[in-house]
Amino acid sequence: MMGAVTETKDISLLRINGQRLWDSLMSLAEIGATIKGGVSRLALTDLDRQARDRFVQWAKDAGCTVRIDEIGNIFAHRAGADDDLPPVLAGSHIDTQPTGGKFDGNYGVLSGLEVMRTLNDQNIRTRAPIEVVVWTNEEGSRFVPVMMGSGVFVGAFPLADTLRQKDTTGCSVGEALEAIGYAGPTPARHFPAQGYFEAHIEQGPILEATDTTIGVVTGALGQRWYDMVVTGMEAHAGPTPMDMRHDALLAAARLIQEINQVALDHAPDARSTVGWMDVYPNSRNVIPGTVRFSVDLRAATDEKLDAMDAQLKTVCDAMNKGGRVQVQLTQVVYFAPQPFDAERIGSVRAAARMLQLSHRDIVSGAGHDAIYLAQVTPSAMIFIPCKDGISHNEIESARPEHVEAGCNVLLHAMLQQAGVLA
Amino acid sequence: MMGAVTETKDISLLRINGQRLWDSLMSLAEIGATIKGGVSRLALTDLDRQARDRFVQWAKDAGCTVRIDEIGNIFAHRAGADDDLPPVLAGSHIDTQPTGGKFDGNYGVLSGLEVMRTLNDQNIRTRAPIEVVVWTNEEGSRFVPVMMGSGVFVGAFPLADTLRQKDTTGCSVGEALEAIGYAGPTPARHFPAQGYFEAHIEQGPILEATDTTIGVVTGALGQRWYDMVVTGMEAHAGPTPMDMRHDALLAAARLIQEINQVALDHAPDARSTVGWMDVYPNSRNVIPGTVRFSVDLRAATDEKLDAMDAQLKTVCDAMNKGGRVQVQLTQVVYFAPQPFDAERIGSVRAAARMLQLSHRDIVSGAGHDAIYLAQVTPSAMIFIPCKDGISHNEIESARPEHVEAGCNVLLHAMLQQAGVLA
């Protein structure tokens, strides 16, 4: 581990160039730009290649050496004074959803690049090297699984299997990587690092609603996803009295409220969502016989998630004992909660405080490459507000002053880990 | 009006031939029979023609004269001793749903025919004539509106407009009537009658559940149908805390429970049903932004229906004042409650009592030709149990002893109105 930070008065006054960062974001957003102001740039397409090429050129212009690994992850290396030390990493992704925005992912990558450019401007050498990483296919829109590049890097997915994954046209990940020239020689395997930092728009409403500039991300929520099937008996709405019904939708409505209560009982970080529902036979004057719906439970610790799971099962059991309908619950997805590293979280918080930026602890409800990285490298994330909490949407937006502020936090958090030669 | 019944000891012992009625039901069910044991015989198709032809032949064999009116309704007339007296009518329909059963409609028509055959067996002359009616297109599966023949007969629909209604292939009602030879010369307009009786399977679970043979139908529920739209804000399930959500499905779930309560608060006859629902964007990890659903309220009186409507609006107003979501309520259908005629109801009840059949008052929650007839003729209905309350389904079923019992009730109720010459 690195020792204490070597920080001078000058270093604490160091600031990134907000306009240059903003211009780079807008420049990268030209590749795959949509009429509605968003970006459509799916992983490993030719548009992705163009964006990768632009990033690689910028990294080389900044004096970096660039490695590409077997799953297409890009590592831009800025040498440290002791270049054998494990690097400090920053990064994210530059692939987007089909109707994505300009900031999701791109902000984390270009903030890392801006940190390097700022250090170059001031001729600052870090003791440890720093690297900016572009992770392949975070979004999972074209190829599953999501967070592919970081997942392979940490060993969550075997490389060979992942290269064989196909898109809907039958093109494999391996073929797509070859086609765009990003099937690199570097082993797609994690290596020692001083830490990993990822700056990202919040993709939620908390920072905006609380007028806070910086979210100090303490970890990611664990997730349990379920399928529920409520089986009653379809019957004519007219001739069937209320007390003789087996109304699957009425039962589902009760369950939805109980499921909502599960999260309220584990406030503040716990979440429960019913996002998808299918009603059968779905006819105005027929009492529904079968209702299927999804349940998404999230919590910051496995203890909480387990308690929520138990409460959900109790709710289902009670409904089944009622005898009006039958409820079937099947878990289909589990992601473990992932706390971030206390020291890296501390670096982010200290940087925000030093920069006199309003900040608060926050948990990530969504998936990010940092969540995989945290399995092998001490990691942390920096959130900035996004307009109306909207993301994965062409109207996704962030304010220039927030974009700049988050990058300044990244700069100082990275410097704290990398160390600066006076 | 007819005077008191002329009923002798012999008449009270009169019974229909249950086997003959059952055989006729099974015979008619051969036309359009499905592999699953049901009947698919849509209105004004060639299968409908075959069934009409068979009925007309049976009616002529029973000594009836047959009239066809302009909308294809069939009237089989059995002369009374005073044939100028208004007739006593019995009837229903013989068209079916695409996946219909053997009993819905057909039972009412063939019960009327069996009454005539029974009177013929015993050489009984009624004072007033009796007529069995086959109403055109009750189901509305091929041509809308439903209850077309009885609706035109009572003046609810203009004849000319109705004849121009088209099926999905562009064939009009008028063309279809011509094609099957049932565009009759008799004006499709109501005429004075001593009353109208319709025997029918309940299409609900009450009689079976209470082990009751005869439902004395006192009237039909009025109906108000609505469209509801709940508008919240779609957002990511992960990053959006519970207290910052505008979850349209959670709001809809609360509304569904309140809507259920509306009917419970107006027990026992009131009904409320949410049968149709559409969730947007309907994705597992997105909080629903918009939910649309149908509301179907039914009650036996307009006072109750109005009170239920007011309660529904109060529920919506409260939700709107909550401010989390916006609720929009639009009434799309209204059918007035239709009480049946006290004297004809009395005849049905008296017949059931005389026959020592278990019976109870019941309201019709579904639509029937009798509900239109009641607008112009004193009407009543007789319900018999159907298996599991299931109808509009190929597995629709009724027990022979119930089929026979209901027809005996029809016989004696009609005789009470028509009068019998000793």
C-alpha cells in the first residue's frame, strides 16, 4: 500500500479544466449522436470503434501508452515516478444504450483522461502510475451479460465463453472484437492496483433533490429478483358476487402494497419494485384468473436482503393460507451487496471536503463496472447529479459545474492514492 | 290484462318431458359442435341458418305458425283459444360465442318449444296464444352491438343502422340475413304481449354454491364502465429511493383495493371489477410511469350505482390530492339497472314453490335479451345452476334434472299468464 499523501499547498489548489472536459464529452457524443440529443453507440459496433479510436488518440496525445486486453478493455497508462508500483485506476465505459445519453459511462472515462491532461499541464509526476480504463460492453444491450469487460477482468465470467456470446444477428463477441480491431494481446485478467475510482452520473434523483454536488458512494445495493405468479379463477364480472371471487389481480394489488412495505420496513436504502405485470385473460368484464409480475428487492447488506426475502415469503405464505388464490414465488437473480473500500471512500470524501463541495454518502442502486472491480481492487465511486434523475434516455443531462466538480474530486482522490512528487 | 289463472288439479300436475328437452338441446348442439364439447355458431353464419332451420321445422312440427321479422328474429306462434289476445312470449337466442357452450341461449329457446310440445301432448289449449322467440345475435361476437335482435325489437337500435353493421370481413347484417334466408317481412317492432319469460343458465356460481335449483330473477344490475389512467414517473428501480418515487403501479394497486371496497360497501348485489390492465414501460427494473386499467361497477339500482360512482370519484380525488400520481377517470359505458315485472316474477316464484323446487331470488349480472324486453313487456327470467358457474366456454355444463326443473317452472309461469281452458 502507498503511504501517506505527499501533498503541497500547490497541489491542493490544482483544478481540472472544466471546459476541456465538457468539450471532450460533447466531441465523443458526436459519434452515434441521435436527433433527440442522445447517443446510440452499442458495444463493439463500428461507432464504438470510432469512439474507442478517438479515446486512444487522446490518450496517446496525453503521453500515455495504451494496452488492449483480450476482451477489448483499453488501459491508458501514464507513467509514475516509480512505474513498477501498482497503478491507480480510473475508468468506466463508452458503449451506450440504444437510446442512451452523453454522460453515462463516458463521464467516468473522460474525467480520468482530464485528470491526466491536468497533470500534464502542470508537469506533475505521480509516484505511482495512473491508468484510465475503458471497460468493454457495460450496457449489455447488444451482447449479454452486462458489465462484460469488467466481469471478465475480475474473473466473474470465463473469457472463452464470453467471446462466444452472440448478438441477435449471430455475430459473436470475439468476431466483433476482431472486426473493430480491439481483440488485444494483453491477458484479460486483473492485476494489482492501488485502487479504482469511477466517476458517474447518479442515474437517480437524490443529489438533485437535496441540492448536493457530490455523492460519496459507499457501496452498491445487493439485489434479489423474483417471478411471482398469482393464480385465482377467471369468471364473469357480472354474475359473480364479490364473496365468491378468486380475483388474481385484487390479490396481486394487495401483494404489491405488501412488497412496497418490505422496503419501507428496511429504510432508508432498501428498495422494492414491481415493474412488470401480465394479467390474464385481461378483458374488461372478466375477473382476472392469473397475474404474473416481477419483484426486485435491493438492500445494502445481505442481512437486510435476507430479512426482506423472509418478509416477502411470509407475505406469500399468508396469501396462500387465505386460500382465495395461490401464490408462487421464484427467485431468478441474485447480486451480492458490494461495499466499497473504506480508505478510497475516505479519499473521495476528503477531496469533496477540501474542495468545499456539498457532498453526502450515497449507495449505488444500479450496476457499475466499479462493483465488479471492488471484488479485486479497493474501489470507490463519485456521483454527480443528473437532471431529474433520468438516465438510459436521450434526454439524460448534467450541468457543466457538476461535471467539473466531480472531476476535481476524482483528481484529488486519485492523487491521494497515487502520491505526488513535490 | 288476463284475469286469474284457470288452473285445475290436472294442470298443476302437468310436467314437461325432460328427456325430450335434453335430446333437443343435444341435437341443436350438433350444429357447430367443437371437439372440446362446446358449440361455435356465430350469428347469421350458415351454421346459424342450419340451427334456425332445425328450430323452425320443430316449431312447425309442433303446429306453430312462424314469422320472421326484418332483423331475423323468429316468432313461433301457438294459437290460443282467443287468438286475438296478446301472446305470452318465451325465448332467448341460439347464436353462440366462438368458444361457446350447449346451454347459453339455446336452453331458453328449447324450453319454450318443450312447453308447447307438452301442451300438445295433453291437448291443452291456453286462452292467450303463446309464442317462442329466437332473438338474432345476442352474443355480439360477429356483429356489434350485442343483443341486436331484441334491441331492435324494443327500439333501442334503429333497424336501418343495424342492418348496415359489418363484420370484420365487411359483410353487413343485412347481407348476412339475406344470405341465410332470414331477412323476414314482419316489422321488427315490439307488439303487445302478456309477458316475456326467459329461462337461462345462471352463468355464475350462486345457485350451485347454495344448492338451489331455481333462481327467481328479480332484475338486472345496472353497469358503469370506466377507463382509468394513473400517471406517475418512470425511473430506475435501483437508484430511486422509495420516498422519491411516483410509482403508477403502486398507486393503481391502492386504487384496485379501494375499488373493491366500493362494491363491498354496497353489498350484497353490488360488484366492482378491474379486469384489464396495461403497465408502461413494463420492465423489471423500471418503476412504472403509467398504468391504464378498466373499472366495471354494477348495482341493482341507480341510487346504488350513483353512490358507487361518487365513492369512486372520491377515491380518485384523494389520490390526486396526494400528489404522487395523477389519476384520470372516464366513464365509457352505462347500462341502466332493469328491474323485472313483479307479477311475472311472482309467477316464476309461485311455479317453483308449487313444484317444490328449492329457489331463491337472484339478480342477473350479465346481459340478456330479457333486459331489453323488459322495457316494453312485463318480463321475468328463470335461472338454473351451471357447473362451476362457467359460461362462454366450451366446458359450460348443466345437469339434466336442473334443465328439466327450469322448464317446468317456465311451463307453469307461462300457463299462469296465458290461462288454461279446462
